[in-house]
Amino acid sequence: MNDSYRQVLTALSTSVYWQACALAFVLMVIVFFVNARARSRIERALGAGPQRKPLRLFDLSHGSIASTMQSKHLVVPERLWTYDEQYLERFARVAAESAIRGEGSALQLYLGAILRRWDCLFAILLTTVVGLLDFGIAKAIADIHPAWTRVAILAGCMAILYGVADVAEDYKLVTILRTPDAIDAGAAAAANFLTRAKLVTLTASGVGIAIYLTLSAIAAVVVRPPVDPAGKVVPVIAV
């Protein structure tokens, strides 16, 4: 390792950027898994199981939506590239009628603990981690690789835009879903736009999407809902 790269690593490890980033990263991981456990309870209440697989990111963006909805169970809207007011109404109805022990309903857990608390906090912490990391790298390599410095700064800006879009999406969905009988196409389209903006900017941040996918892969293996997470679930089939 030449002296230039050794100096970069030393600068990263001793700077306030790196120390703040490390602290934010630890907090982010904790919040992510708390959030993942809460989300697993919602998925269980919405009908997750071996017989019906969850909707995937692009499932409602092509093909027959009616056929897809019959073969797969609902997921929270923020996990879909495409959704409209009809999907939001259906999700709100099913989630409101699915009881979760200690939380009331799946909709209450989603709007309260997840969207208003853990998801917003995770978005802020992930933005902080990626932003501090990218801007710290940009500062450390400014004299060595000017071109890569610009890339790092751009990635850090994308991370900030992701954080803004994610928090805005969370509060928009809260506003919409707490009054499911009054959901209109314009509000649903605005929420869907924020979801897409969140996904695009997170991907463009580079490090942000890598962190999120890694944590998601780990959560898929280690996070399991309690034996009886949903208590008595009212059987509702989305048709």
C-alpha cells in the first residue's frame, strides 16, 4: 500500500466524520432490526405463509393486476414500485381488520410504530451514515483522485435526497391511510412518486443501497415473528 492510500485510511479512521459515521451506523442497524421485526408481524397478519407469497417490487407494474392479487398477499405500499388509490384502500381495509396482539390492528402498528417512528428514524440514520461516509471520503481523496471526489459528493447528495423522499413518503402514507374512505387518485399518485424517488435516490447513493440490501438479506434469515404475533387475525381475503 503506497503512502497516499495509507494517508487516506488514516484520515478516515481518525476524523470526526468516521467516528460520527460509526456511531450512526450502530444505531441504524439496531433501528433496522427493530423495524424489521415489527414489519414481520404485519406481514404475518396480512396473510404471509407458504400458500401465498408476498407481492414483489414490480408485480403490479405489468400483467394482470387482478390475477396477481389473487395469487399473492398484500404488502406495505412502500415496497411496491407501482400502486394506486385502489391498492391503498384495499391495504388499509385488510390491515385494519387484521388484529395484532398488543397493537390493535396491523394498520395501527404500521401507521404508528413503523411509519411515524422506526422507518423515519432509519431513513435519517441511513442518510447520515452514507452522507458522512461519502463526504468524508470526498474530503480525504480530494488531492489524490479529483474525479472520484466528485462521484463521492454526488452519491452523498443522493443520500440526502433519499432521506427527504423517504420521510416525506412515510408522512404522506400516514395522512392517506388514516382516512381510507377518503383516498383519492391524486394523493395516491403523490405517495407513489415519493416511493419511486426514494428507491431511485437510494440506488443512486451506491453505498446506501448496498447497506440496505445487506441488512435485508440478514433480516430475511434471522428475523422471525413470535409464535403467535398476530393474536386473533380476522380472515380477510383481498379480491
